[in-house]
Amino acid sequence: MTNRFTVLFVVLCATFHVAISVTDGLLRNGDFKQGPRPSELNGTVVRSRNAIPWWEISGLVEYIKPGQKQGDMLLVVPEGAHAVRLGNEASIKQKVKVEKGRFHSVTFTAARTCAQDERLNLSVNPNVEKNDWGMLPMQTLYSSDGWDSYAWGFQADFPEVEFVIHNPGVEEDAACGPLIYSVALKLLNPPKRTKANLLKNGYFEEGPYVMPNTSWGVLIPPHIEDDHSPLPGWIIDSLKAVKYIDSDHFYVPEGKRAVELVAGKESSLSQVVYTTPKKVYVLTFTVGDANNSCEGSMVVEAFAGKETVKVSYESLGKGGFKRAELRFTAVSKRTRIMFLSSFYTMKSDHSGSLCGPVLDDVKLLSVRTPRRAA
């Protein structure tokens, strides 16, 4: 009797899209392994809005399996995985229970297909703030596998929200659009400054969910695309994304997480801290490479108030780091700390993928002035 009730509950939830509480992991059927029934497919095209369990679709949505092609083009779906492709003005959405007033981060994995200007619009409804959505461009490929994972942050204004991924494109071929094969959610913990570090989340341990079955990290979009950073404490104030990496797949100098500056001077991050004018501070950090075939001369520029330092690092692409320091005197009550990469770098695996120096273990402390002898 218990088993029959469980099966009935799952069927009802999948049919009527009941909101389910998710913490740090895939959404229900977030990997799309549960697909439409054969009767709900016309080739690859999904015919009804509730055909994909736990999801509601709108517009031209295709259900893609490994090995499927569009004309002569192979749609690259990892072996054993399944994906959806969003055509012109198509969308997928799911109801999720969240923690009201808290910040959350969505991570999704996507790939380009045949469109020239592919973008995805992410939003949650309902929300108090008007126009609280993110438009994430997908023109630049950062991984060697054809897939990239993206993070998007939002503040939950209600205990239950509807998360939507929408393709706003209008292509000549209505089927052209991005592939999506995994969607996850994470509750973000607000970082705090401590006596040991005046910076929030200086070690980058708090950040978006990293898909355990992927090896390409997570792209964190610039502030102009997402005003609720999925990297707590930090602002991506550049034109391009930075990459959030984990120690399971990359070389990380300290702890389990770090940031890779993957787009030269178009890839930077910053944080504003409270300081005391005329007081001396020391900013320390590590610069290295992620053991991902990113070779060559790299330079990370660090800025603090009116001071700056350029830290050179010669990468062999096999993992490693060096420590650096910037000493400065505060000139105001608020000081912006910023990091960027001086040059563009590409992986040596001939994939044409952008890469860059790794930044980690960022720490800011005030320097005590020795008392003068009487």
C-alpha cells in the first residue's frame, strides 16, 4: 500500500507541477532524464506543455538524446545524458520552494547550436523588484567540450517561485537555439568579515553550485547581467564573466574553490571594504594556474585605493601558484579592492578556449603602527 501511494504521489506531482523544496542540487528532473512519452513527441519536438516531468514548456522545445543530429550537425549531448533545446521564444519553467528573503543561485549547463547570437533570459516569478531578470550571452565558448555552466543569482521575495529559462532569439530557422542539459539550485550563505580577514568570502569558498559530473567550472556573469552576484561578497564589474572552479577538477591553491580570470581585462572582480583613512593595510593573495593546459606568461593586476601591483606568473599549465602582496594607505572610509588579468590566454589543447590566471586566498588586514617611545 505504501509503495502504491508513493508512486501515485510522484505521478500527481509530475502532472500538476507541485512546488518542491530544493537545497543545493539539481531541480526535480533537472537533468531531463525523465523524458516525454513517445506519444508526446513529434520526432524531437515536444508536443504538450507538461510532457517533460516536473517542467512546463512553452513554444518550440525539443527533447534531444545523445547522437542526434540537425542536418549534418551533431548535437553534442554527453553520453548517457539528455537535453532540451529551446527554439525561438521558447521557455521551460519549474516551481520551487525557496527561503524567503535569502539569496539563491541557479547553475545550468548549456551549449550553442546553430544560432549566431544565442542568449538566455533567466527570471523568477513572482518578485518585488521590477525587471529582476538576467540576459546571459552565450557567444563566447570557454570550455573545450562545447558546454559551459552558468550561474545566476536572485533574492527570493516569496517562499515559492517559478524559475524560467527563456530563449528570446528570433532566428531564420525556428529550431535554432541553445541546448540545456542540467539545472541546479543552491542557497547562498551570507559571508561575514572577520578579524582574520576584512574581506567577505576572500577564499571564494561560498559560491554557486558546481555540477559534480562536469569538468569546466561555472561562469559567473558580469554585474550588468546579474545584479545579485552568485559569488557572495564580490562584484563582477567587467564586460565578461569570471570562472568559478573547484578542486575536484582543477588545481586550487587553497581550500576547495577559486576564481579563474578567463577574459583578460574584460574579466575582473572587486569588493568595497570599510577602511580608516591614513591607516595602513596589507592585501595578500595567490596567483596561479588551474592545471587545465593554460600555459604562458600571465599577469594579475591588483588595485587598492590609489595603489596597484602587477604580479607576473609563468604558467606551465600543470598547476602551481605564487603569493603576492599589496601594501597601501587608505585615503577614505571605503576602499575598492579589484583584480583583473592583463592579457588574453588560450588553452594549449588547440580548442581555442579562453583561460587565465587563478586567483585565490585573498586576505586584507590592517597593519598596527608601533607605538613611539615616550
